[in-house]
Amino acid sequence: MKKFFDWTERKLEILWNKAEAAAENDDRSLSILRISYGLFIIVFATPSFSWISKVLQSLFLPPTISLANLFDGFPSYAWLLVIDVSLFVCSICLLFGVKARYAGILFSALDIIGSSFSFSFGKIDHFIMFPVFIFGLSFTNWGVGYALIPDKEVAKKQQRRVLAILAVILCFGMFTAGFEKARHWIDFDLTKGGFIDWFYSGFFSTDRQYFLAPFILLIPPQTFEIFDYFTVIFELSPIIALISGRKWWLLWLFVASMFHLANTVLLNIPFPVHAPIYLSFIYIRFPLLTNFKKNSNQTKIYLFISTTITIISIHQLFNVVTRNSIEPLVIYALSLMKGRVELSLYVGLLVWLITFFWTGLAVAKAFNIITTPTDKADKASQES
Amino acid sequence: MIQYPNLSLTLLLSLVLLPPFVWTRRYGLEPYPAIILPSGASKASVTKTQVSFNRTSLWGKHKEKGDWIRVDLEPFLEPIPIHYLYAIAKNSFGLKSPNRKIRNGVITPEEVQGGKQWLRQKLVQSGYVADALMITIDKETFDVAANKIITSYREHEEILRLD
């Protein structure tokens, strides 16, 4: 038995080492990533649950296994607002690096608690990767650099392992999406279509009629059979990419960004919370941030941070008073749109274009297609 | 020091990840939180130029003519996200007993009255008569060459009386 365990341990060690090598990231990039998560939350995707208190209690239908199932109904406005405000404070802490580890852990816990209630209408939205990644990244050095009150540094070995675990969790998540589709969509039957069912039901039932969606109506429907196969291959392949090495993992992340971009413009399903998740494995350099840090004294930095916090807090106070909820900064664009659905689509489009750019750049570098000035600077600093 | 760190980690991850997935596949009841992403493996019937699919709609009564008009969903459901429509419609807006055992399967008369009041208010705000809301599921066929829906067959119709 011991021999079997030793043999399994050795084989698994090889696999985990491969996953670590493919999913690695460095401290500087992770710190920029933490800021990006903070910005993403505050500008585009501030979690808000206080709206739940405005709807009828008779709609309360939580999943059988769920935190919400311990309750008799939706919580009161006051409780939900406490969750919203706490989440907002955590996102500010992530943005400026104020004990980001604790802030990240608290954010994930509160987001899951709040979501337990918002998913109690008989439908679960699958945003679970977002809190899971924030929780996991809290155990890396993402709270060490560009931070007002930095976290205690963790060992590089731990950081590599955490990122590998997150990558495996992402692969498993994609597998859960692809498994059922593989059973039903890989049918070699042109008279049944999976993608086309998503499209037509969404187009006519829930008005998903933006961007390129109307053009799908002009194309012979059997053409889209190929989309069914592509989706299944895409959703079942990340674990192979992860084990195959970094450049293949980056390529999969790039294809994932393309997939979501296509979903946004064709199916009008934006799913922007997966964008920072894919970026968690990309080396991100942001020279403007480094220059700002270099060229600014402490007073200037504190002034910038306190002004930003004041503006964002006034914005949230205004929204709590006028709309009874915490809102992302992008809410001011709502007046230009037909409604929140359209706004979320434009947010999705913007976020996926940015992610498409960053993942594309990473792939181009990994396959030695291009080299950027920051790469040369990184290489020079490593050599020195 | 753990003797088999990689084996332990793999087993631990499997224990966390697999049971909710197996539970969902086996019983069709998805737990939350769980690492599960959307599968949505339903299929539409397709020919060279036509697609048959299900369309879920809400209908309100026109104020003057009294005939049923399809409701503009986003303002009507607000603040509930529009893509919750299918689940909410299936649950008859919570005005009937739930289709699974929640809170001992009991909906109190107060909750039903509160629900009706909320829906009446929403219908009036959207410009409809407040006395009823209709939920339908139609099997529709869209023809690409004609660029329109050519047939519609009602599979489900439910009228919620709100008085």
C-alpha cells in the first residue's frame, strides 16, 4: 500500500509542478491585479443586495442546500445594506492595499452570503469563481506591493501553489459546464442545436437583441452546429492546456476571452466577472503606476488616495439616499441607456475587449511573436 | 509535516469540488455555494431555414381594449434581473405552493396578498390593468428566409388573478 501511495504522490507532484509552472505570476503583477480587482468592483461590478428587500417575500425559493435555506425569507433592508456597505469598504481596502488579505477574505465571505439570497429566486447565477478567486489570491502576495498597509509576505512556494489550485478550480468549473453539454450537444445531428436554442430563447424571451444578435437571425441556423462542438471542446480543454505548459494555458485564457467577447456580442451574455479571473494568470505591467509611485512623494500619494475615497464615498452615500442601494460608478451612464441590461452589455464589451488585449499580448509574448519594452526592462533587472 | 502533501491536497480538493457536482447531476438540485458553472444543455429543433424554440412571456391587459399585451420585461421585473424570468414564471411568482419543500411548503395568506399587491402596482406602473397577469410558454418557429415567426403553439398558459 505504501508503494502505491508513494507512486501516486510522485505522479501527482509532477502534475502539480506542471500546473504551478503554467499558472505562475509574480508579486508586482499580482499587486497590480489586486488594484484591478478593486477598480473592477468599484467602477463596474459593485456587489449590491439591498434591492432584494424591495421584492415580494413570496418569491423566496432558496436552493435546497444553501445558507439562505436557514432563513424564513429575504432579510430586511438594514441587514442587506450592512452587507453592501461592508463589501464596498472591502473593495476600497483591496484597491489601496489596506490589509488586503483580511479584506479579500471578508469580501468573499460576504459576497457568498449576499449571493445566497439573490440566488433564492429559483435561479443560481454562476459567479462563484469571483469570490473564490479573491479568497485564494488573498493568500498570495497581491497585498504586498503598491499597498498603503501591506500584508505580510508569503513564501513564493505558497504563492505558486495557491495560483495552481485556483487554476485547477477554474478547470473543474469549466468541466462542470462542458460535461452536460458534451452529453447532449455532441450528437452529430443537424436537426438539433444547443447554441441556437440559447440564442433564440434569449432573443425572444428576454430581449437579448443588442450588438450583433439581430444578424444571427439572417444566417441559416444549422451553420451554428459548429458552435456546439467548439463550446464543448473549449469547456473541457483547460485542464489539458494547464498541464501542457504556460504558453498553452495562456492560449486557452486568450480563447476564453474571445469566447466571452463572442457571447457578449452574439448571445448578449456578458459575464464580466470572469475577466479578472482570467487576468489572474497574466503578467500585468502598468508603467504609469510605477512612474506615479516614483515621481510622487508620500503627501501627494495620501492626498490622491483620500480624495479618491472621498469622491467614491460621496457617490455611494448619494446612491443609498436616492436609490436605496450601493452602485458601481458606471451607474451614471444608465441615463444614456435603455436600462440596466444594456448598460451591463456595454460594461461587458469594454471589460472583455481589455481582457482580450491583455491575454492576446501575453500569448504573443509567450509564443515569441512580440517583445515589449517592459519585458526588456524586466529581463535587464533580473540579470542585474 | 504531511507525508503525502500532493496526494492530500488532491484528495481534499476532490472532496470539496466533486460532491456538489455529483449531487447536482444526480438529483437536479444545485447547491450554493459550489464550484459549478452554467451547463444549459437544452437544444432547439432546427431545419435548413427554421428554428423551433420555447418563448416565455408575461402578458398584461390593455387599459382600454382589455386584450392581452406582451409586457416589457425589464421595467416590469425591476429590480429583479430579467434573466430570472424563467425561474419566477415557473414558480408562478410565488403565489402558489412552491414546487419543492421550502419553509414546510407553506406560503402564508399575507405573503400571497403582499405578492399580489406588488404585481398590481407593477402592472399599473407599466400601463396595464391591475387585475391579472398571464404567464405563457409558446413553442415558436422562426423562419430565416421569411425573417419572422411563422408558427406559434401555446404549450402553457397560466392566468394569475390579482384581486
